[in-house]
Amino acid sequence: MGYILNQDRMQVILNELQKDYIIYAPQNKVGEGMYSDTDVVRYERIQQIMDVEFHKKSNYSFKEVLLPISQTLFYYTENEVKEAEVERKKGAIIFLRSCDLHAVKRLDEMYLKNGFEDYYYKRLRDNVKFVVMGCENSFENCFCVSMGSNIPENYDIAIEERDGLYYVDCKDDEINALFEMSDEQKEAVTIHFVQTNDITVSIPENLSIDVIKSKMWDEYSSRCINCGRCNFVCPTCTCFTMQDVFYTDNGKVGERRRVHASCMVDGYTEVAGGGSYRKTNGERMRFKVLHKVYDYKKRNGYHMCVGCGRCDDVCPEYISFSNCVNKLEGAMEEITNHE
Amino acid sequence: MDINTKKLKKNAFRVTKERGLTASRVRVPGGHMDAKYLSTLQEIAEKYGNGTVHITVRQGFEIPGIKYEDMPQVNLLLQPIIEGLEINQPDKNEGYSASGTRNIVACVGNRVCPYGCYDTSGFAARIEKAVFPHDLHFKIALTGCPNDCAKVRMHDFGILGMTLPQYNKDRCVSCMACVKACKKKSVGALTMVNGKVVRNHEKCIGCGECAIQCPTRAWTRSNEKYYRLTLLGRTGKKNPRLAEDFIKWVDEESITKIIVNTYAYVEEYIDKDAPLRKEHIGYIVDRTGFEEYKKWALKDVTLSEVAEVSKTMYWKGISYL
Amino acid sequence: MNNEYMPFVSEILDVKKHTDIEYTFRMSYTNETEVKPGQFFEVSIPKYGEAPISVSGIGKGYVELTIRRVGKVTNEIFEHYVGDKLFLRGPYGNGFDVNLYKDKEVVIIAGGTGVSPVRGVIEYFSNHREEIKNLTLIAGFKSPQHILFAEDFKKWEQNMDVIMTLDTNEGDSSYREGLVTNYIKDVTITDYSNVAAIVVGPPVMMRFSVSGLLNEGLKEEDIWISHERKMCCGIGKCGHCKIDDTYVCLDGPVFNYTKGSQLLD
């Protein structure tokens, strides 16, 4: 059902929803950017519709809602472990864009399938509704069209904000009932999704693991500073590292938690005794890029990357992931000609 | 030729080594201005000067080779620059009304530089508003961060930008970027304890390196801007020396008040025989003692709880006396 | 819903010291899930963290874990003795499938702690000698002080060909000297169409041993290797052990060489 609401009326609906759901949305955090007097857009629990940032791409993705950056798994004493309580006792409503909605499928693939079902992911993933925010225009560095993630699937609400009005297309019966309860007129509403991006990527058909022999990775060894920002902002990166902590110096009580990990950052492959794999940043870049557009597909049947371009937006060294993907074709030619 | 040199100096002209020729000194508080004023400077230099412009060490311009009799015309041409840069001016079209308090220097600050903790030129312009025109010889400089590219410790008042790092442990992934950067590029105030970062506040110099390096926004900058205020550095013939720290984590309002208060203190204690009433403030403080200065400087100043005021201050430097 | 991250308490039943830094801990294990050699457990001591440790022995009511003191977790484990408790999760990984080697001439090449994951396989065939045609074990250690499972070797020598070699025998000529790869040519294989080899050890040792076996005429599909990778979860989530499209913790750590050779970091 379609509705057009002003801010006050939209807030009424949001208030109703908050009885059963916690609302997460991108919010412009003033002054919290990397440099002084710069902002960052990241996910936060919101209570006011006006706090939702509709017009910028979020720098960090929604994944933090389902996969907290730092998550306690259990508490322990010397002889006992006690599971950590769930972070959220209500359902959740997550505002996100089409690319991110496609990323949800990737998170599910990893955490609900791929071997065991992840207990902690599952309990945050249950009872979640998705509100997809329209994209009238492509943002800088977006290449969702190339990755086939520009059109959303399986969402509960689509929404757009223009000139103080909220255009809503609701597919969820439960939420439709709320609109009807507050006597909202049904309107024909079209939510926009981009059909083109300035940036396109093409992943060569003949891409194979042999591409690791290409010289194309070498430049990243000197350009990349292995800060891991590209991983932390990526809506499809799901790696974590375990940490055990104790509360006092001689305490026998503590917790085990997991924190997001980056395959670009030192220590990611380090095994007991100090050995590690992929020591150069070029090798790490190659590992990341091929995971996004090659080996994930080999395992799961579709590409991991959703083309949000956040990795390009955030890179302090101006390394472009999309441009790197576009070099793969030449790299395949290079190694084929060599053989 | 009958010229009152005292008057022309106050009007920001200079007695030069070449008889009959003066130079016009243009103030650019904070060293940042619209490019359009460059064509005005060019016009003055080519019409009344010798066609050259000197960029001064204090970030102003000096236009040499001007005939003394052309000073009124030069002042007329300077008017749009004076107004455009919002320089306090009691009499319109009369040029600058003082030159004792020097142009306020600033590094490029956060308008451009990633390390800058604040808008240095903006703060410089606000100080200029509060202290100019004044005949007393005050030198003020601002720099965006503790790198101190503006070399503020060679000035009476040095203002170094700081940020009070804010840590959101829930966003920290223990990647060590902040700890490494703080150790290598700054003072090593951060340590990793139990997978989370502990900041040694006493050691921290507020450079913001952690907030820059943090890949997850676990470290961000404080809403409030903070500064380190250093006092009474100087160059010169007798006893050049670097400024010492006066207040760490001080706010903008307090800094402005302290500078304004210092004018009253100098009026009170300046050597009455000082040539041209020009005496570095440091020599006055050497005479009255720091305690007396501090009393004057902090009059009606309400510092925030985080501010740390030095109890005593000692300056070193080279003495040729 | 099963919470795979919650460890269970396991008691240290026995500790066997092999070297200064390598002990075998016999841990109580009474869960229903069957344990295979080559699988691993995530062993943890709260506040020091978890480490993946491969199973070196399996028996009724216990599993054995041979631990090398190399990190924060393993250092701490060495402070625990009989009667103390550790936390375990697992078993994880595929492990060795002994059925694949039945009725074959089997060659096992192991270096250092690489003996741990294959110890169960050797034990099995030592006890079921009739199930295979022939068994040759080539084991390499650094020096006499680095030898693991010395008692086992004495037993194994009774019913299989054992070649133990040391990087240096420190003047004790009762030990052979040299790399394991030097002894591959000494293995007698009568029928190359019915042979299986297992190679476990440090990456370089594995690489050269496999190429030695291939030179001897073995086929890639008759060779199995076991990979060691960083693993934080053991259950296909944390990502650290992924190589290409393969999760070592789920799909390995034991790989047929046709697959293992494709896993390039």
C-alpha cells in the first residue's frame, strides 16, 4: 500500500512501531568523522524520523545491527560459563538501501548456513523487518547495477523522503494495519531505485585463481596501508576474532567476546608460534578482492560484493576496489599470454 | 619633506632605508583571505610601489617603494581589503589605525589540513576582533595541532589545537591502529588492555591522531574544541626563548580573555622608558614575577574542569645579556 | 537452537611430557559425537583465549591433545595439571577417514607436531594391521630432545616400517640424520595403483615431501595433507582459515592433494 505522510504523521507511525520494535537507521553524526569538523553517517538506534539520514550514503553499514562490532558471547568463571543475554529483546526495524538489503542475504549465507548456524547472529536476525530507502540518484562510487543489487527484493517497507514528505510503499500487513489505524489515505507511490551508475565493473568470465600470479597486485603492496577500513565499512564482510578478557588483574571472572576482523590488518592469519600467511598488502588486497568477486561465488553461486562502493568512499589512500576489479580482465590476459 | 614618522608607523607604514620611500603593511589575520584581494595588492604595488610585494614572516604583505605622499591614496585602495577582512577601523579610508599588535599568524588549520583540530584562521580573526587596533607590541600565533607548523612557541601567545579523544569501546576491534600511531607519531599515551584501549590523560597531548587512524569510529573528537596555550616565547637581541605551557585543555573564550587581560597588565607594568613603548611582554613578567602576571591574566576567567593551569613557569632560552 | 560457541568442561586425566614444550593432555570426553584423528578441538582457558588443537589420541571416555607451548593460550594450558579443568569445543573439521586407506600400501610422513594429527591413524592401523597391506612411517624431528611419542614409536616399530630421522642427532648415531624427504626413496612400494600417502607437518616440509612422493611415482589423488590455519571459531564463521573458496575448519583440515594443491594463500 502506498502512503504520503508529513513528518508529524510519519512520527506517529514510528511511535506505534516502537512499541514492538527498536528502530535502527543511518544517522548523521556531527563532528564524528575522521577529521575535525567532519561528520560520519553510521547506524544508530533512532526514535525520531527526522534523525534518519535519507540523503547521504551511510559510511558504515547496517551490519553492525545484526553483527555488533564487539559482541559478548559468554561470561565465565574458572569452572562455569554463562551465556550472554541477547542485546535486543524486541524486534528490529532496519532502514537500509537496496545494496544493503542484498547484503543481508550474504550475511545470512555465512551465519545461518556455511556449516553451523550461528547462535548469536540468529537471535538478532529473528524478528527483523527491513525498510528499504529509495535511491533517486546513484551516489559517488556506487556500482550496484553491475552487481545486480540496485533493485530490492523481499522488503517490508520502501520509503523515500522528499521536501519534508515521506513516500511510503508498505508490503507488510502488520504495518499496513498501523497506517490504516491512523486513517492514512492510500496513494499511488513509486519509490525510486537507480538504473545506472557512473561506475560499472565487469568481472571477466574466465577469471580463475591463476590471477594471483598477475603483477597487478604488486602496486597495492606499496599503496595500501592495511588499515582495514574497507572491511569494516563493507556490508558483506563478516570476519571476526575471538577475545577473552578478565575483569580484574587476579580475577577468575571474565568474558569471551568477538570483534570484527579485517583480512587487511596484521595478525589476521597469524597462527600459534607467530607464522602468518599473506604478508604483503598486495596479497591481502588480492585475497579480499577475489573473495568479493570470485571465490565466494564459487562456493555460494552468486557474487559477494553488492557494489555499495563504501570501500572506495573510505579509503584514505584513494584505492578503488571497483577499479581493481576492472583490472582483472587485463590480469587474466597477462597471465594467459605468459603461459 | 615634513613627515611624522610616529604617525606613519602607527598607520602601518614603515620608514625604509631608502629616503622618501615607505612600505605599506597589510594585515591578513590567520593568513587566509579571498584571492580577489591579491589583485588589489597588485594594483597598489604597480601604481604606487615598485611593482613588487613581500610576503612577510607574519603572513601579511609588505608593498615597498611607495612615496610618502602617496600614503592617502594607498589607504584608499586598501579600504576594500580592510573591510573584506573585517579589520576594526575607527576612521574609514584612513588605513590601519595601529601596528603595535602584530598580524595574527595561523597555519592553514582544518580548512585544509587533516591534522588540524580547528579552524585556525577563523579563531585568529576572532582574536583580531578582540585585540586590534592596539599599539602594544603583542605577537599571537595559532596552530592547528601539536605538530606546531606555525611555530607558535616563538610568540607571546601560542595557541595549539587539541581535541579530547572520545572512546566508544563498543566500536573498538583492537586493531592497534591508534596505539601504533600514538606511539610512532605522537607521545605513546595509548595502551591496549584486555582488548580495549586505555588513554593516559596526563600524557595525552590531544593531537587527534587516534581519531584520524581509527577505522571504526571508536575514537572520535570531542564536541568542544580545546587548546594548549603557551606563553611568552620571543625572538630578539637579548634573550630569545621558546614559550612554556600555561594552560592545557583551555577553551577559546578563556584564551581571548587572557590575551585581552594581558593588555591591561602590560599597560600597568611596561617600562615607562621603553623606546616606542615597545617591550616584549616576557621581560615585563621577568620583572613582576609570574604570580603577578597570572593574577592579571586569569581575572574573570572561568576555566572548565578539564583545564590544567601550570603552577609555576620557568623560561629558558639563550641570554646574551 | 544449539549454541556452538559454548564450551564444555573437560578434566585433565593425565599429562605426558614429551619435550620441554610439548605435552600430551588426556582430556575427559564423554560426548556422543565420534572423534576422528585429524579433527581438532578449540581448547580454551578463559581469559587467555582459545586455540585449535588437533586430536592426537582417541579412547573410551577421553581424547588426547598434544599441545606445543607457543602462545598465550598454550602457555597457560601448561600450568594446568591432572585434575584441573579446561574448556573444550568440538570436535571440528573432517579428520582422516581410515576407510580410504584400507587394503592399501600406506605411507605416512610427519614432521614435528605434525605427528599429532596422524597419531590416531597410525594407532588404528597398528591395532588393525590386517586392514592394510603395508605401512611405512617416516617421522622427522629436530633433535633427540624434540622427539614426540617416543614410547609409541617403540611399539609401532614392531609391526610397521618406521624411519625416524632427526635434523641433527647430536652425535648419537643410534638416530638417523637428515630431512624426511631424504628417506622417501627408501620406501618400498610394490603396486603404485594401490597406495595412499599422508603428509603432515610444517608447510615447507609438506611441499617437499609431496613433490618427493610425486617423483617416486605416486599420483596426486593418492596423497592427503592437513593444513594448519588460524581458526577463531572452528565452525565456518570467523573467516580466518579461508583459502580461496575453502574453509579449512569445515572442509579440512585434511585434504586430498588434488584439492590441497589448489589452496594457495
